[in-house]
Amino acid sequence: MTENSKTYQFQAETKPLLDLMVHSLYTNKDIFLRELISNASDALDRLRFESLTKPELLGQDDKLEIRLDADRAARTITVSDNGIGMSREEVIANIGTIAKSGTRELRAQADVGEQLSKLIGQFGVGFYSSFMVADRVVLETRRADAETAVRWESEGDDQYSLSDAEKSGRGTTITLHLKPYDPEAGIEDYTDKWVLARIVKQYSDFVSYPVVYTDRREGGEVSVEGEKGENAVIVEDKVLNTMKPLWTRPPSEVTGEEYVEFYRNMFHDPGEPLLTLHLRAEGRLEYQVLLFAPPNAPQDLYYQSTETELRLYAKGVLIMERCAELLPRYLRFVKGVVDSADLPLNISRQMLQQDRHISQMHKWITAKVVNEIVNLSANDPERYLRLWAQFGRTIKEGVMADRDNRDALVSLLLFQSSHDPEKLTTLKDYVGRMPEEQQQIFYLTGDSRGVVENSPHLEAFKQKSYEVLYLTDPVDELVVQSLPEFEGRKLKSIGKGTVELGSGEEQEQQKKELEEQQAQAAGLLELLQKRLDAHVKQVRLTNRLTTSPVCLVAANEFDDSPFVERLLQRGKGGGPKQRRVMELNPKHEIYSKMEERFRQDSGDPVLNDYADLLFGYALLAEGSEITEPVGFNRVLVSLLARAL
């Protein structure tokens, strides 16, 4: 310490907060450099701001920059800037108190509107992240309008020292005396230029001031000072950051090739994005947005642990590499960048304060993404089909989860249908093709198009030329359950409950005929019910079959379809086994023969064999497994033998 050095105690709460931050708060020690560079950038911002009213602070030829210097022998790195600097009082106020930035005081003293609202503040908790990698930190600073400089020094304990310093120009220089290299503890060799370059590229590539690294190496014939020698030291300045965030440029000035190149470089994907969205939000909260829909879905898209690749920046400084709070989970496939200088931050730049600003951004960005996908579906159907093939299932999740954008998301839904085996259809197109007398949107779920297409449930609908949607995705049934109607038409499963086809008069006539047939066959139906009571809830006649003898249907709209039931059965612990309704086709030859045999001998044991065989047939027709395959085979062989 110099003669005029004086020792100060940190505020009472500083020591425990410092310990917490160094050992617990930051999980990645590399971010200390991000914090120091960000603070330096803020100091340069403040210099430019104050020079608006004090032009003498900033000369016309001044080159504003941030510099890095490393000394491997001494194990030190230095971060310096020629920004606003600090006075002795500001050092005590800002660095002697954790999380005091000075920005609030500046706001109270001046009405600077939009420009001032973008200042993050020169020093906050981030400065103290230096002690994660350093045993001792020395700071020398001189305010732009001051004649003297001040030196601050601390070993990260409960005190620090202040003294006068010799500093020729304005700005701040921070020297870190590094801890020993310890990769197991997460401490890299921060004197290595490649390590520093990697960290700057990852976190501070888009800081708006050049981050200059002073590179020294031996082996040149002539040094920078002009001295000759075989091992003369060559000193070179290398700018480590690009300073060109693409998202800050007006979209009209960015070419499609630049967007593609940016996407490929940032997300290491050789493909071309299916969708690019470049926007700027203006108002009380300003931020830039550059988002992409990738060409292919990642393999882990539907894993619970999958994280979004949406990066959050503040004035070009990376805050969060994966910020899930800015988009709903169903849009987790979207990649990109959101940059805002107005975000409120707590404790550090690594931890976002969850408040209304994040909520507002989430709502606005989500609506913009959904609307852009809607525009894509309308203006470029071919590209939208490619997007749907990769991410259609996540869009379906949005129909269930996002009430604010549900109508737009519903318009994006595509389904297979009986109308065209090659093309998918929207609900709007389906409604446009409905006959005048049809009042409901019909659908059927199943494992695949082949299974659904050959289902006996379709027979009456094919005869009437009614289109049926084929829902073969496991999530489809949940989607339609959350979407009871579309444009005033109820969505109706043809595999659940009863069906009513044709005009009102036709429906009444069919209902009357069915009731009469049901009454006449009461005895036979009762016998079949008694035989199959363990498996079916009811045995009844139906008008939904034209060629098949029997089918199984869910008793009501709220029961699971066989498709969903099988999925639940495959899960851990399985799922409940439902008793469904068995429907018989009264016009089928098998039913007529059964009815005739029942009239001749109501106790004929062959009727029980018929019941078992029809139940097994119905299970196979819907793609389910036979509950008792041994018994089914026995009955089948027995009936075949009698027939022969």
C-alpha cells in the first residue's frame, strides 16, 4: 500500500453476499469476463451520454474501446476501458456496496428519456464475480472530468483499500491476480489467448465496442518498436468480437443469405431455416427479435428435458443461453435471439427477475411467431407442409395450452381424411366440403391410416359420402377434446356414442326402425350381454354398419378411444380397461342366422360361441388384441368344423 492508502470495511452484508456469489450464485466461472466487459461497455455508454452536455469529455479522435491483456508469467489478466471512470466517492459508493450501480441516482438527477433507460449501470454484483477466479483484484480508475485517479484493492475478504494512483487518462483498469489453474474447479487458464477469445466470442461477441486483445509473441525479426533480433517480441492488437449483431439492423437491409449464414453459424446447423422472423418492439419496453424455425426437428424434441435454444441478450451481452421464459413450451423448436436493454435484473445478469416485463415480452413474441406461421401457411403452403411435418405435433400442443392464440393455432391444424388419400386438410376446408344436411365434423382415431381406413365404423359414412378425419397421432384425441367445436360445428368421434346421419327426417326414421328392431331382439341381446358382461357394457343394434357384422364403440364422448386406451396400457403401470358397447348390424346375414337359431332354441350353447367369436372379431377390426386368444381359437376351430 502507498502512504496515502486507507483501509475500509465492506458494508455489513457484503461479506456473506460475496461468499454466496463466489461459491453458489454463478455456476459457470467464465462469466466473470462477460461481466467485466459488460461493465466496461456501460462505462463507455455513460461517457458518450455525459459528453452530450459536456463535449470536452470526449474528443473527436477518441477511439472508444475495451482492452484485454494477459501476463502468463505473473498470472494476471487486465480489463481496461477509456470510458467515464469513477471518482473516489463513486468507488466507495459503487464498489463498497454490492449491487449498487449508480444508474438509479443518474436517473433521479436527469430527465434523459429513452437513452438513459438503456443504461445498465457501471458496477453491480457482476464485478465481484472476479473473485471466483482471482485471489486479489486491483482497480485503478480516473473520472473523465477529474485530475486525479484512485486505486481500489481487495482480496475478497471483509475489507478493501483505497489510495491515490497514477493514471494518465480517463477510464478504468481492472487487474485480476488469478487463482491457480484448476479445471476440476472450473478455473481455466485465463492467461491463454484462445480461452479469452472463446469466452468473448460466446458471451460478448455483439458488444458494440471493440474488445481488443493485446497479443505478444516471440520469433519476429523486427519488434513493433523497430528493434531487430531473432526473438524480438511482436505486439499485435486483435479485435475479438464482431460488434455486428444482425438483429439490430433494419430487416430491409439484411439479405436472405445473411439470415441463413447467421443461423448456420450461431446454431451450428447446415440447413436453411423454414421460417425467419425479424422484428423490433417499440414502446415502454424495447427489444429486437430474430427467430428461426429449423429445417428439422431435433431427436429430443418430445423429451421432457428438452430446452429451448432461445438466447437472451442485453445490449449485445449474452444473459441466458437458453431462455425458456420468452416462449411457451409448444414453441420450443424455435431458435433465435431476443435483445433488450430494458430488462429488470436482480442479483446478476445471469438471473432474470420474473415480472411483468418478461410476461409482456412472452405474450408479444408468442403472438408474432404464431401469426408468422399462419402467414407461411397461407402464402407458401409447400414450405408450411415441411414445417408441419417436423413440428405439427407441437403446434397441436399449443391448441390445448394457449388460449390467447387458439383460433390461429386451430387454423394451422392439418389432418388426413377420407376425402383425399394424398393431401392433408384443414378444418376450414373440411367444413367447406360438408353436405348441407351434415351438422357435425366427423373423425376417427387409430394407429395408422390403414387401420382407420378399414375400420367398420366408416361404412355408413362412406355410403353417405360423408368425409371423416383420420386422427393417427397420439396427441390428436387430446386436441379434439380441447376443441369441442369449429365454426359452430361440433367435432364428433364416429367411434363413440351413437351416430345420426342424413337429414332430420331420415334420422327420425332410422331411430324409429332401430327401436323396433331392438325391441324384437331383446331376448337375443340379453343373452349376448350375459355372455360378454365382463367385457362389454351393453349389446345393441346399430345403423352405422353396412357390410360388417359387429363393431365396438365407446359408451360416451368422454371415454377414451381404443387407440388411446392401448397407449395408456403400454405406459408404466398400465391404464384402466374400459367396457365398451358392442353394436350388431341387424342387416347382416350372421345376425339373421343368430336370431333364427335363438327363436328355435334360446338355450343353444352355439350362441355363446357366436358371442365370443363376434367379440374377438370386433377387437381385431379396431386393431386391438384379443382378450382371450386361446378361447377365441377354440371357438373358431369348433365353428369351422361344424360348417364343414
